[in-house]
Amino acid sequence: MLMIILTAFANFFFVLNNNSLNDPSYAYVGEFVKQPVVDSMIAMYLMGLGEFADMDGYKEGPNVYIAWFFFLMGTFLVLVVFMNMLIAIMGDTFGNVQQIQEESTLQEQCKLIGDFIWLLDLQEVFAGKRYIIRLTPDMSINEQAVDLQAEISALGTDLKKKSDHHNTYLLRRLEAFEKNSRMLIKTQQAVLIKKVKQIVDDGLSSQKKFIEAQKEDAAEEEDDDE
């Protein structure tokens, strides 16, 4: 991105300098290698470094105002923005390296041990040892630090969502089961009441027939006595 900005401003000052070649008393771009394109690139590179020695041409000419405007904009973008951005990126990278300094040191030591393990007699070193525990990293050390608190919070949120979903599903199943149970109980109660009513009716009918039969028997006995 920095090279694109430098090339863009070099192109502008190259065109501006070519428009002022009719008057050799001033120039917006100094002569370094006698090649206008290369001179423009070198001039913008020096401007990015803060070298403002060849600025006499900015005081004269018909394009002095626009030249100063682009000079100020170029110095602001290159020196202030991009250089500070580069410093911030390098500082952030250095901070990330410092955060994993101990892990990186231990990792390099383990690599050295692995490279020279052939110098050791493992049977002698581990004599009398029943087990040998070998540890290997399950993932590489990331250059960027992982926010464990954010990971734990995200995991807790995910678990809460799943738990709420399962609870809602269980409540719906329980409500459906309770509804079906009530309907089944009502149906069984209706059938049972119908059965009891039928049994009572049959009992009453049998009792009525029995009474009528006794009356008939009594009437027949009276007739026989007469």
C-alpha cells in the first residue's frame, strides 16, 4: 500500500515537473539519475523519509499552490499515517511474540532434545521404568493470543442455548403426555361408568325378575292351599 501511494504521488509530480520544463529556473523534482520517472520515485521516497532539501522549486511556477497541496497531503499520508501504522503493526507483532515467549522457548528446547535424542541410550535412561509417557502438542501455538474468557463465555452461551432448547422440547413433550393422559383417564372413566351403570341395571333387572318370580310362587302356593 505504501508503494502504491508513493507511485501515485511520484506520477503526479512527474507530470507536474514535465509541464514546467520550459522554464529551467525551477523544478518540482530534483535530478538524481537523469531519468525523470526514476527521479520522481526517488524524490517521493526521500519525501517519505523526511528529506526536504530539494524544495526550492515549490516557491515558484504557475502550479505552486497545487504542488504545495499535494506535498502536504503526501507527507501527511506517508509520514504520519503509514509510518505510524507500520510502527503499530510491528509493535503489535512484537507484543504477540512477547506473550508466547516462554512457550516458544520451551518448544525450541523440545525440538533440540528431539534432534539429539539419538545421543542417549534410552534403554539405560529408562531402565526399570515400566511406562514411557510421550507428549506431543495437539495444536500449533498461534501467533495471536487466544482470549480464553471470550471462548469460555461463547461456550457457556452455546450450552445455555442448547439447554434452553432441550428444556423447551421436554416441556412440550410433558404437556403433550399430560394432555394425552387426561384424555385417556376421561375415556377410561366414561367406559367404567358405562360398565358400572350397565351392571347396576342388570342387577336391578335381575332383582325385579326375582321378586316377580317369588310373587308368582306365593300366588301358586295360595291357590294350592285353597
